[in-house]
Amino acid sequence: MVSVIIAICIGVVYNKFSEPLVNIISNVIVHEDGRHSVNPASFMPGSELFSGRNTFQNSLISLNARPLLEKVLNKLNFSVFYYQKKLLYDQNIYTSSPFLVILDRNYLQLTGVQMHIEILSKDLYTLTVEVDEAPLHNFISGRNEQEVLDWEYKHTYRFGDPVENENFNFTILLKDGVNVDKITGENFYFVARSNRQLINDYKDNLLIEATQVDATAINISLVANNYQQGKDFLDKYVETIIEHDLQRKNHIAFSTIDFIDEQLADVFDSLSLAEQSLQDFKTRRQVVDVNLKAGQIYENLQLINVEKDQMEAHINNLEFLNENFQNDEDFTAHSVTVISDLNNQVLNDLLNEYINLIGRVNHLLENRQAKSPQLRELNFQINNLKNTILVNLQYELDASRLALQQVEQKLRTLNSELNSLPETQRNLISFERNFRLNDEIYTFLIQKRSEAQIAKASNLPDYEIIDYPAYEGMKAPKEARNIVLMIFLGLLIPTVYMLIHEAFFEKIADIDDYRLGFESPVLGQIYLSSNGEKRLFEEDNNRPIAAEAFRKLRTNLGFWTWQHEKKGRIILFTSTMPGEGKTFCSYNLGHALGAIGKKVVILDFDLRKGDLSQNYFGNREHGISEYLSSQVALDDVIEKKHGSNVDYISTGPLPPNPSELVESEECRDMLYELRKKYDYIIADTAPTSVTAESLSLGCMADLVLVVLRVNYTLKKEFTEVLKELEDSLGKKVTVLLNGVKASRNRYYNYSSYYLKQNQKKHV
């Protein structure tokens, strides 16, 4: 419960002092090809050439393209960001900054670095800059010119004075109406940022996704640390989307109108000259009319000349296309006029398909996808299509030239007939024919220009704004979610800790805890000694409650099923790890048995450490290691104490091969001889998890006592050791709990009992 309360407090503090992030969203519909209610191509010839080649998936990609984001940022003044230091974050003070920084874009500017401002008064401020590594940016070319490394700067300026040095050039102005007393001592700073840096940031924070799987509506959302700045960006962003789309769609229309205007200028000059020539001829010759025959001939000549001009224009278009394709030039800027004059449906379809492929390639290049596999596939299709177009162009060119020859032959025939007419009549008809021809061409071009302008004016963007950018909610911190998460963590962390502790570090607390996890019998419980004594059965020191626990253990031994009924009972002490008290228990159990007249010998079989010998026996001259290595006799290693039934055998010098000595035949012989002399042989061995000697000696023992120290022995390791011993030694294995804390009532009753006994003796 405490962990949950602490976690909730942490969540509340985090919600209050963490950086707020807002989510701003706008909805846009994408009109794909064929979504118009009325197709302009159904009533305006040539309008189909201006229709957009747009798909929904392409829109999702292009809307997050760097060129588009760069256009947006060029319209906004986002070169300087203002911040104020808060407890856990730096607050973006986009509109509430007390000062204004004006960059001089004619100089290189240090970008991406915090420039701290300490406002001293309404006139003075201190500028502090520390740079590890940062670029000097040229805002005119849009490039980083050089790097600044390990540079520091601090200086006091007046507001309005230029700040000039080799790394920046700007002016800082204090805004009108600012109360300097309130902001003195506050930590402000600003950061100059290039468009390249801003594009990377906005590209990461801008999310463009479809509203539904089967819809063509797009959600454009932006995560910002300042609502007004984020809204300004998103407003300009959706505005630029529509402008960019219309510019892309009207590009061909503008190119076509410019081409027609150039032709109109030439035809207008020819028409004016023809009109003036006709008027001058009629005035000089006073011509009113010509005969019918001459009129018919000139009418036929006029028709055939028009046909010839159209044929020549057609051939010129074909030659223009053929030359461009052979030279691998892009002709899309003149595609409207060229295609509309071909009058060949097959060739028109091929050229329209070519224009479509070129448009898709340009779209990929604009989005910096030059290494895209789709681009290589499109280039392959364009090359194949270009070869097909060249073959069709050559065929159409040959057919058109043959037709032109036939038209020219007709002209020669009519001219021959016309030569028989009077000269004045011929000249008049010639002037009239030239005038009408130029007039018809001029009228035709005017009509085509009007059609192109109407088609351009009828263009609509493929994007339509449904919802303008607006506040959509807090992105962070999510207060309710954070509180729930902290409650969850407040419950999870203690649970995980308890599970890990239980799995790897859990200790056995008392006899009840032991019985919950183990079935092996407990032969006794040794209580903690109140005075910390190790030798509990010394003179005048045999009444602590711990000594009574050994007496009870001695009694319990009487109920054990012994292999040897009278003499030579071997009791082996072992444990899981060092420090569990097996040496303490073996020593005091030996003296508890000796106190009732039993002949006892205590053996220190921990040949690696010898704690029993050092702490209880004292340094002995000879020991087990010397006997097992046949250096001394058995009687020489037995240490007897006058007036005591307990003898000792120490380890002797610590040998380099304790396992080999314990498993030797001499060890078996020693225990066999000791069985003849003593009622109990108590062997203190090394921990089972550390060495294997206890298993070897356990085979020769009648009882194996595994000492378990409560609140010390790890349950996981004890489980492994106990299973190993039981698997190897069977039912001779039992458990002795050491370090058990006596309950307050038990200890009080025991102490009161002995106090009364002492009072009776004194009376």
C-alpha cells in the first residue's frame, strides 16, 4: 500500500511539472482521378490534358515531403525559438517572450545552440553562450558553412544594440510593456534554427494517415510544445498544400498559353500586313469585283493552301517530336499544342501515356526517392514506350509527306489554270486569299487560347479542407493514464520484488515456514543465546534457554532409530552454506551428551577451514589430516580433557587433498576404531553446497543433521542441498533449526522458572 501511495505521488508530481505537449489536427479530403462530378473533357477539347494524375497513396507520401515542408517554413518566421527554464523542462514561450531577436541574415549565424539571456534592467542584459559543437548557417544559401568547436562567450549589452562577432550577428529588443522587475532573475534563452533542422523536427512530429481504410480523407496531426506556434504552422501547411497542388496542375496550361501568345504575335503581324496590302491594291487599281471563274479557282486554291498549311504544321509537329525523342529531350512543356495537332489517336494515346510516366518520375524525384525501385521500373517503361513512339512517328511522318506531295500537285494544277486569268484579277484574288488565310489562322489561335484559359480557370485542387487546424487534446502528460500507470507500477514493482526475492533470496523464517515447504522431519530447534555465548555447558553457564534447547535435542535423539543400539553412534553435522551454526551445534550437542555420562568424541572434519579447531579446541599439535596420511597414531590425535566425558580430534594441518583423505580406507578404519571407544562420534563437516566430503562421510554416519539457520539460509539453496542429501543418504537425514527466536512468553516463563529455583536455594 505504501508503494502505491508513493507511486501516485510521483505521478501527480510528474503530471504537474512535466512538459505539456498538445495535439493539433486538421482533416483534408483527397480527390483522386475520376472523382469529379462533371468531367471537363466531356465539353472542352483539350481539358483532359490538364487533369491531375493523383492517387491517394501518392498523396500520403508527398504531403510529408521535405520540399513541401521547406515551402511552409519559408513563409513563416520560425528562425528563432524562445524558451524559459522550468523545474523539469524548458517551456516554449513563442508569443510570451519578453524580448525579440532579429537575425541579420547577411551574416553567418550560430544555430542549434542555447544562447542564455539574463535581463539586468530595462536597458541591459547579459548574453552567455557555451558551444561544444555547432554549425554556422548561411540563411541566404540555406547551407552550413563551417563548424564551431569548444567556444564560450559572455558579454553585457544594451537592448537594441547590435550583437556582432565572428559567430553571429543579431539585435535583441525588449518588448513594450514588459515588467522587468517580475522577470529579473528568470532564466531565458533562445535558439536560432535553420530550415534543415526545423524540417527534421516537424517531419518527426507531423503524422499523416488515412481516417479509414476505404476513405480518401486524411488526418493531419501535429504534436507541439506550444499550441499557438503549432497552429500557425499547420494553418500555413494546409494552405501551402492547396497552392502547391494548383501550381503543379496549372504548369502545363501556363506553358500552352505562352506558346499560343508567341504564335499570335507573329500571325497578327502577317494579318495586318495582308490587310494593308489588299487595301492598297484596291485603292490603286480601283478593283470592285472579279469574274466567277477566277473566284472559283481562287476559292479552291485557298482551300488547298489551308490544307497545305495544316499538313506542313502537322509535319513540323511530327519532326519536332521526332527530333526531341531522338535527342532524349523532355517535350512536356509543349505537350498540349503538339498532341492536340496530331490527329492520330494511337500516337495521342502513346504520348499521353509518356506524359503520365514522366509526371510520376518527376513526382518521385521531388520526394527524393532517386534510389527507389519504382523509379527504375518507370525509366524502363519510358525507354520502351519511347521506341514505340519513334516507330509510329516515322510512319506518320512518311505518310504525311506523301500526302503533302499530292496537295502540292493540286496547287500546281490550279496555279496553271489561274495563269490564264487577267493579271489584275489574279493579283486581287491573291491579296484576298493571303488576307483570309491569316485571318483564319489568327481566329483559330484566339479560340485555342480561350480554351486553354478556360481549362486553367476550371482547375480545382485535389485537396479540400474539411476541418481547419484546431486543438485536439493533450498529447502529454496523459494525467489519468499516468496515475493508472503509477498505481500499476506501485503494485507491480513490489510484486516483482517479492517474486524475485522468493525465487532467489527467500529465507526460511521459522518452523511453520519450514513445514509449508518441506516434508523432512525436524529433530530440534536451537534458540538464540541471550548473551551470545558459544560454550553453553561450561560451569555456571548451563541455564540459558539455548542450553535447554540442546537438552531437548539430546532427549529427541533417544527416539531416533539407531543402526548401532549401544555404542558407536555417528552423528554428522552439515549445512547449506557457511555461517549457519553447524560448528556451534555440534560442539554443544557433544557436551550435552557428555553431561549425562555419555562418552563423546567431537571430530573437526572440515579439512578446508577448521573453524571448530580454531574457535573451540584451540591449536592442537596433531589432527585428522596427519592420521589419515599415516603420520601419527590414532591415540596421538585424540585430545582428552580432565574431568570431562568429551574428547576432541582437530583437523590438524589443512591438507591440499581433503576429499581424497575423507574417502580413503584410513578414514573408515578411524571411525571403526572410534565406534569401539565412544558412545557418540560427532563429526562437523564442511557445507554440502561447497564440498562433497559430507556425502562421503554421510554414508558412514547413523544420523545426518542438516543445520538450517532461520532468517539466514536461502530456501532455494537449502531445497537443492536437502534433496541431494536425501537422494544419496535416504531417511538418515533430518533437519535441525538454529537461531530460532524464542517467543516473549516462552522466554519469560523460562526465566521466571529458574529465578524461583534460585530463590528457593538461597532460602
